[in-house]
Amino acid sequence: MTRARFTIALLCVLIAGAVLRTVWLRADPPWYPTVGVVWHDEGAWVHNARNEALFGAWRQDAWNPMYVAPVFTLAEYASFRAFGVGTWQARLVSAAAGTFSIALLALGVRRLAGAAAGIIAAALLATNYVYVMYDRAAIMEALMVAFIVAAWWASTRAEDGPSWGLAAGVFAACAYFTKAAAAFYVGALALAAVCSLVWPRSASPDQQGERRAAAWTLAGLGLAFGAALAFFVLPHWSDYQFYNWQMSVTRKPSYDLRSVLTRVSWFPILHDQFSRMWFAVVVGIFGAWTIVVRWSRVLAAERLLLLWLALGILELLVHDVGNERRFVFLIPAFIALTAIVLARGAGLLPADVTRVPPRTAWLFAPAILYSAYIVCGPIARLAFIYQVKGEARLSGALAVALGAAVLAFWSRLARWLSSGRWSIRTAASITAVLCAANVVEFGQFAWWRTYKNYEASVAIGRVLPPETEVQGKLANGLALENRIRPIFIGHGFGNFSDRKSREDVRYILTYTAPAIGYEGSQIEDVLAAYPGWRVIMSFDVAETPSGHDRAALIDKRAGH
């Protein structure tokens, strides 16, 4: 593929990806089947950017997520200043970030495995249904992942120009300050750099160049985090410590051994994401094992790709697998590895694997068994869909059988998995089928799309005068198409402490269906403190898989 053909093909993919991310941008996120986007979180996370754009001050109340997501907040503010405050303006940041990530992943994969691999990666990422839907939501995942992809792309260029390592470190820091969940990638980038310093690639013609790239990468991380520490973290230490530790870590699931083992068993079966992209998960795992087998001979960027996947999974297992949004950062890594394997056209594993003796394979038995669990789980779970115990038992049994077979017949399987060839036309056909399946899913979303949340936000602007203060998480969620002043009430944070004594605030917004106070018991606390409350107006909204939910504007003091 010539440079011109690659450029034309990539532009076509980017246009298609941009259309999927921007058409009907005010529509509700998919509610059946859901992909885990919680729409009322959008207004909560853009809260400070909206405050500054509308009222000229970042802080208006006790909820200030700019201390946990400063880069995201600045990006949202830039969008609001350029285009005004609104739903599509808030979502435009994610849509643009997602589109850029397609291009950067393609360019990075191209440097590792050729132009065809780059186009395959771009096409799969551009159409991946879950990835598209998170690129259409005004929450942090899309921008965080785009910075991770940018950091990885810069790493693919670092061996040719070591100063690109500096850019990789800066992009990784930006990912972390977009959302702290990117901490795993900061660790992966630093570990990959240390590996290059200590054990440079044995086949490298310029080991000093590899070491210089690693040194520049570590310098980029040090400079970026040093600047953030000096100009942001330390001057706002109390707020930063609260939002990034007390709220983001100590409030999360338990970290005892039983909880961790539960997350280990839930990881590939709890959500639909891996079932939707099962082919990429399976082929991506083979791509990851290829890097393990050829560790001393692969490029530093390939090592980083493996560490991205491995440490990302480890962070989820330790921290939380309950929210589907946490899995989004794995999608580009799986797709990049899949594209590399497909474009190679020769065996799911490299010929080197036949030289790995069975006793060495047994040393990796735990990793092989868990890889088998990740392969089996997304399909086996369909027999017990959303019945976690049944899913885990069947998936575990199949994984043990598959893992045992791999270890027992290692030499024979190694020869089989490393044999066979396919043409690039076959790889392109497989890619086309996968993309078509994703587009069909998007078509289903388009056919059944609703605009309930957008219309409810507009209706509130007609009922309440500008700058009316309104309590509740839904007040933030429904604030993008009006000028109310939402007062966020989190569970133990935000405006929680005075939630029952805000006599100066007359109104509260909350769900009434599927249940009153559905978004949290703290809302029920407020209503219990004002027994004479009365519903002024109700609105159709879409949050649960039914798609038929109701929100209500409530006058707390109606009985006074």
C-alpha cells in the first residue's frame, strides 16, 4: 500500500468514524441494550466548565470535579466558550478526542506492522460500538483514552527520534489528569522505559538510541508530573487529596482478598463489552502472547502495548470491574494487537513459539489459564446472561479444560497455532464483516434513538428562571440546556453535609421512576426532611434498560 493510498483510506475511515460520533449528538445514550453510559453524569462532570462559561467562576458550590479532572474541565470549557453551553457542545470534546484516537492508533500500528495493519486498526476502532458510544458522551473516558493512544503513538516514533519520548511522557500525564484511572498507563510507560534502559532489544541495530528514547520518556513523565505538582496539585492539595483519594479510592469497593477474587471471576463475564468484540479479544490475546514469546526482540512500543493490556487488566482486578466505563481503555489495545496479527498473515502465534519447551509453558500456567478464562467467558456467559454465578461456573469449567489442553498438548498446539497463512484480502474481509456488525448495532441505536433527556433539560429552562438554584444529581444532569444553578448532592461528598438544611434552595430534581431517589439514598434524605414536598412537573427521561423513566421537579417547601 502506497503512502497516498494509505492516506486516502485513513481519511475515509476517519470521516466514517466522525459521522458515527457526531450524528444525532443530542440523542440519549443507548438504553437497550445499554453500554453503561450514565447520562446524568455528564452534567456533573462538566459542572465547573459550565460554571465558568455561564457565571464567570469555576466554583459555585461544594462539588468541584476540576480537582480530579482538570484537563477534561479545560477542554469542556474551551468547547463552551467556542460554541456555547449545550448538550452537543459538551459531547463534542469526546467526539473529537475519539476521532483523533482513530488516526493516532492507525499511525502507531502502521509503524509496527505496516500500512494494511494501520487501516485495519483504524476501521475496527472507528466502528467499535461501545467505543463509539463513549465517544458520544460528555464524560472523561474518551479524552483519557485519546491521550493514552497519543502517548503510545509517540512511543512508536521515539526510537527514530528519541525526543518523541518526551511527548509520550507528557501525553501520559495528560491522560492521568483527565482521569486518574490512567495511572496504570503511567506505570506501564515508565516500566517499558526502564526495560529498554536495562534490557534493550537484542536485535536492535541502535541500542543506544533505544536507551535515549527511554531516557527521554522518563524525563517527559518527570517534567510533566513535576509541573503539575508545582502548579496544580500542591497549591490545591486539600481539594486534590479529597477528590483523588478519599472520593475516588476509599469510597470504592473493598480491597480484601475475597473482593479481589470476586473481581477476578467477574472481569470477562459481568458486562457485554467483551461479548460484543469477542473476535478482537481472542486475537488480541494471541497478539499479546506473541510479544511475551518474542519479548527480547520486539520493539519497545510493542512491549508497551503488552504492558498497557496487562497492567490495565490488573488495575481493574484490584480496583473495580463493576462499571462498564472502566473497560473502555482496553479497547484500543485489543484492536491494535488484533490488527498486527491479522496483517501478519502467518499463524496466530509466531514460529518462535515452537522453541518454547513444555516446562517453560508450565511456568506461565496461571496466565495461560486466565487467558483461557477471558477467551471462554464472553461466549459462555451468553448461556446464563446476567446470572453471574452460572456465567462464572460455566466459563471457569471451560477455561480449565482449555488451559489444561494447552498445557498437556503444548508442543503440538504450538506447531499448529504458528502454522497456516492467510492473505491480506482475507484479513480485510474479516475486518469488513466485524465493522459491518458494529454498524448494524449503531443502526439499531439510530432506529430506536430518543431525545428525552435533552427535551427534559429544555423544558426545565422554560419552567425555572435563569440562575434558580436546584438540588440533586439530576439537577446537574439536566442543566446543559438551561441556566439553572445545580447543587450536586453526592453520597458523602459534594453538597452532602447541608443537604437537609438548605432553606435557601426551594427545588430539587430527582427520579420518580423507576423509583423516587433512584440515583441515591441522599436524595431520599432531603425529601424526608421536607415532608410537605410536592411534584411541580414531571419529565420523561431515559436511563434504565426500559428507556421509560421519569424525573420530577419538586418544590420542597410546598407544605410550608
